Amino acid sequence: MARLSGIVLSLCAFLFPFLPAYAQGRDYALEAFSLRMEGQWTLAEQLLEHAIAVDSADARAYFELGRIRQLRLTDGLDRFGQVFSELTPRIKAERALLEECIRRDPAYARAHLWAGINESQLLMAYLYTPSKWVRVARISKRSIAYFQNAVALDPGMMEARAHLVSMQRFGWFFGGDRRAAWEGLRYLAEKSPGFAVYVGADMMEEDQLKPFLDSLIHAHPDDLDLLEQAALYRHGWSKAERMKAWQRVLDRDPTRIRALNSMINSADSLSGDSLYVAYIQRLAAAHRSAPALLRSMEPKMYARLYRRLGDAEKAREYTKQARALDEAMIQYNLQLPFDWLTPP
């Protein structure tokens, strides 16, 4: 009996490496996310492609690969003519991954969110291609449906609500509903004022936006997302006034990455080199223990500074440092806590 047990254990040990990864408890999606956050985009993609090729991937692995492809959508595209010839096939390939994720796990709300973003990207590509305009309304309706699914599955997902409002605001021609968009904006104003500003800035004229922002700030004086967004979008503010608003945020949270990033951009536009460097140093301190993707922002900022000062050699040096931290050198949206920073 003991001998038989030994044979069984030996056989299991031999077969274990060949079992599907999900049977072994390996989380490919989380591993790939960790690689991506450390700037190793290619390794992350290869890991997920391997999992899919050997049929070891769960729904979240398809989701993470689709998300990586979405974030790298425009890699290597630098000419307008490439929009339809190269960008559109990339978008459709990403769509197939997200659709497979949804097929495997229909209740995964975040997959519906990213599928909606994917369709909105396809919509933008088609808008630059007149021969495809006839398809625009259908694509817009698909995008809206995905965002509605995400909200239905997770009513607290404010990012999905914000994207839904952004699509609905275009009106009937794009399959939208402006009345529903305004209702959605009012909901965001109550529950997530930062997203309300992000969306409302594109829906309102200047004479509407100012009182809207004033009322939000009065109702939510301590909401840091709101204060940052108001400083970013408030028409009529000078650069100095915007910097005061971001400084107000930093007084409450000195490590606030978005406010620091905005201060650097304002210092750059004001040609205040010493101020620019001071805020890069504060940004570096805030990112000291952060993943490589965020730490790469410091050398990126220095590279931009030295390009502006005409020192090409130092600009190349800092660009090389940034690329060592972030292989893909993605330009990230740091305005709000979007889903790309959240593990799958």
C-alpha cells in the first residue's frame, strides 16, 4: 500500500507542471498586472498569450490582455493615415479578447466597462474614415449597451457611469439620449463630483459650467478629486489661480500625484524652471515606493525639461532612464483614478 501511494505521488509530481494553470491555482492575470505595473509590458503580454495558447487562461486573463492591448493601442502609430489601416484591426483584436472574457464570465462588470471603451475607440477611428460613417450609430449603441451592462452589474462603478453619460450626450444620431445623460450627470454630481466635472465640462457651455462647479465645490469642499478637476476645467482661471487650487489639494495631501503632475505642467507653461524642478522632486518623493510605471514619470518630466532647454543629450539620458522603468512609455491619464491602476 505504501509503495502504491509512493507511485501515485510520483506520478502527480510528474504531471503537475503539465496541468492547466488554473488547476494549479496560478493567477496569470495578476502576475501579468504586476509585470505591467513594473513596466514589463512585453513579458506581461507573452505570459497571457502563453496561458491562452495552452488553454490555461481564465476570464480575467483575457480581460488583462485586452486591457494591456487597449493601453498600448497607439504604440508605433505616428501618421494620420494609420488610423484606419492599423488602429482599427488592433481595436477589433482587443474586442475579441474582451468578448471572450465576457463569454466566460458574463457577470464581470469591468470587462463590460472595457468593452464599452473599446467600442468608443472604434467609433473615433470610424469618425476619421468617412466611408465608415454609416456604421457609427451602430457602434455607439454597442458602446452604450456595454456601459449600461457594467452599471447594472456594479451600480457603484462611477467610471462606467461617467463613460455612459459621455456616450449618451451625443443624442439620437449616435444612439444616445441627452435626457438620460443629464440625469446621469446629476447622479454623478451627488455621488462622485470629480467624475461629474470630468463629464460635465464637455456637456456645458462656459456660462453653465461655472455655476455648476461652484455648487459642487460648495457641496463637497473636501473632495480632492473635485478640487483637482475644477482647477483643470474651470474656464476663466489664470494659470496662477489654477496652481493655487492645486496647492490647496497638496496642502491636504502632499503625495497627491495628479495635483503634482498638474503643478509641473503649469510650471512648465509658465517657464518657471526652478519651480518646475522643485515639483519634479516632490513628485519623485511621492512615487518613491510606487510601481515602476509611476516612478518613470520623474525622468520623463526631466527629459521634457531638457528638451525645452535645448539640451538633447540630457533629454536622451533621462528618456533612457524612463524607458528602463516603463518599456512602453505610455502617456497615462492621471486625472481620475481610472481602472487601469486596479488589479484584475
